[in-house]
Amino acid sequence: MLKPLRWLYENLGSLILAFLLAVVVWVSAVVATDPNEESVYPQPVNLEITGQDPELVLSNSVPSQVRLTVNAPRSIWSKLNSGQGVVRAWIDVSGLEAGQYIVPVKVQVGVTPHKVVKVEPSEVTITLQLLLAQTLDVRLKTTGDPALGYRKGQTSVSPRQVTVSGPVSLVSTVVGVEAPLDISDLSETIRKDVSLQAFDERGEVVQGVTITPQVVSVVQKINLLGGYRNVVVKVVTSRQVTEGYWLTNIIVTPPNVTVFSTNPQLVNELPGFVETEPVDLTGLKDDVDIRVTLDLPEGVTLAGEESVLVRLSIAALEGSLPIALPLEIIGLSPELQAAVSPEQVDVLITGPLPILNNLTPGGIRVSINLAGLLPGTHQVTPEVDLLPTQLKVASVLPESVEVTITYAPTPKTTLTLRPTPTPSISPTPKP
């Protein structure tokens, strides 16, 4: 029994060394197959605040997110990148009273092994203040004036009171809550939701406080003054536009006007509309804007501008025109010839009548493009061009024509033989 113990005692160092070597070998093998990598966590981590006393409020701005640099094996990084590891960052303000503090950022990573190398920021400065809440009446602040002939009437706000809460240093400066409303050029009662603003004794907006509720419902009545009346404008036209054209639309701006009379009975007797002076349409061929005065009864005047803007929309009458046109061959190689069947097509053209009436067949071309086609029989679609931009081709009949392409015959060359002239010998004169 003593011999094994003695042997163990004598070889204890060797056993420990062997164990350490085995651990080193195992760690080396693991590191070699799954090496560590240091990198920034791919997504910013939301920063939470825990343990805050409900009687305290945070009065300064704190970063909402932090960045982490983590050292971990590659296998752990694959889990982090896939979202399997829950990463959390927070600051703990448990037990802190009102005052300013520098609080460290705590981090938790849901997978191991890992090492958090860096947290940015690693600590934050916070200022805690006592929470103060007060109830204030809502004051409606209107700006601008209603339209001519109208006046501002009664107003209502719901709810009439709201709660302003936040840090005591800010809430203590709030003296009122306003609902701003612009009533410029209004001619009818307005109902809308308005956001509230807290203001101090200097009339400046106080930021950093919470208003509950933030939005109130406002009703501002707009009433018509005595002697005034709002009536519709009716446009009166005379004569006709140019032949071949028609009046498509009439737009008047403004569509209704306010009239006034020192005798309210005169405006009350109006039928609900007033007519314009007659607008002469003679010779008009295109859209036009015209300033027109109103035909008002005696004793009634127009409040504001003395005329209205009338926009007349005029368009040409549409029609159609069938034309039979010959086909023109283009793009055919010089060594080829083509036979087309049929040699002409029927083209139906639509568009404004004034342009159709002046259209001549000589101004239109119908062609078939034979570029690149080899000898044989082909179906080719005719193309129509040289049309005015206002006209359209409704149809071409037939939609395609048959084209037979052949080689052009080679012209024959006739040789003409001329007789060889016989040289004439002139006698040489003797001396």
C-alpha cells in the first residue's frame, strides 16, 4: 500500500506536467479549428435604463445606443451574426437620488465563450430631477383674419385642461399652454385637432416637458357680417367658337364671391348666384384665360377684386378620314426586285377636323422596308409616316402585304464589230 503512494508522491510533478501539456495541446487544437476573432458587433445595441425611481425624471439627453467590440471564437461570431445570441446593454440607477452622476454601461452577451473588449460609450452622465406635474388651462391663440365680409365667432376647446409634467426645473417655468390656430382668409367654421405648446412668462416655448394630452379638438366659428353674402359665379357666354372646334370646359376663379350692400335686403334677394358679363367666343381656337366683370344689381357691389378669372378650354372636333395610298418600297438591294400584293392599302386617319380637311394624300407616305430580306416570299407590315403630330393612324388594311423578292435580270451586252480600216499609200513625189 505504501509503494503506490510513494510512487504517486515521487511522480506527482510529472503527472501535473503531463496534464498541463495535455490541456495545452487540447487548447491549441481547439484554437486551430475555431480561432478567435475580434470585431465590432454588427448592430448598435439599445441602451436601457433600469432601477429609476418613479418620483425622479431624467432631465438630460442620454445616448440611446452603444457600440460593442467583442473577441470570440468564429463559431460564436456566427451565432451573434445570426441573432442567436441576445446582447443587452443598460445603466443601473437604482438607489440614486436627485443629482448628477456618471454611471457605467453594463453589457451582457447571451453566448459563451466571449470577451467584451470595448464599449462605446463605456459610461454616461445622467441628471436626475424630481418629477413635477401641474394642471393648466388651454388657451386658444388665433392668428390671421377671416375672409372679407366674415368675422371670428365663438370658439371651443376640448379638453379645456391638460397636465404638464417633467423635471421640476422646467415645469416650474411653465405659465400656460397654447393651441395655435391660423384663421387667415377663412369663410366657414373650422374644426380641427391642434397640437399644444407650453410657454413661459416671456412667451417662449418650453422644451423638454410632457403635455397630456398633446392634442386638443378646436372649433372656431366664422360668421358672415350683415350686408354681406357669399354667392356662386355663373359664367355667361355668347356666340360660337370657330367652326370645327367646341367648348370643352369652363373654370371660374374664384368659384364664389362675396357681395355687399348697405341694404341687406338687396343681397338677401339674390338667387344664390351672380352672372358674369357675356364672354364672346367668336374666333377662339385654343384655351384662353379672360378677366370678366360681374353683372351685379344696382346697389350691390363685389367685396374684394372687381373681376373673376374665366378659363375657357377649347378643343378641335375629332373626325376620321379613309385614304387609299400606294406602297413605297425602301431598303431593297439594287440586285433584287420585288413584287407587292396588293400595291396599295387603305389607311384610316383620325384627328381634329380642321387638320383632316386640309390633309392631302401627297403629304403622307406608306412604305414597306425590305432591308436585309433575301429572295423569297415575305409578309411585311406597312409603315405610315409624314403625318402631322395631331393626327393618328387608326388602322391600315390590310395589316400586312405579300412581297415576292427575286434577283433582277442581268442586262445583255451586244458587241458591235467595226471593220479594220485599210491603210492608203500615197505616192511619194519625186524631186
